[in-house]
Amino acid sequence: MCYEQKESGMKSTTYALIAVAAIAAFALLREHWSHVAGYWPYLLLLLCPLMHLFHGHGGHGDHQHHGSENDKKN
């Protein structure tokens, strides 16, 4: 039972830290919006390779199976 209380305490601490970080990010962006707005095109261009890098390529394994399924039907 002591373990369950500690785990729920860690969850609430994590949620509190996430909330504080979100508030700080909002305040920082609000104060420096004119600086951030100038970098939007560069941030969008940087986002494309990052999405390809972190997307997770689990769906690419299915390409090999399509040909073998068609061969089995014939």
C-alpha cells in the first residue's frame, strides 16, 4: 500500500511539473513572440526531417509481404 501512495504522488508531481512548464512556455512565448515569429519558416523546415527521423518505420515491413501474398493466390 505504501508503494501505491508513492506512485500516485509521483504522478501528481509529474503533472504539476508539466503544468508549470506549460505556463512558463506560454509566458515566454507571449513576451518574445516577435522574435519567435521570424523563425517560423525555419522551424517548419526543421520539423520535416525530425518527423521522418522520429516517425517510427514499423509500417515499412508490410511492403515485402504484398508480393508474396499475390504469389500465393496465383
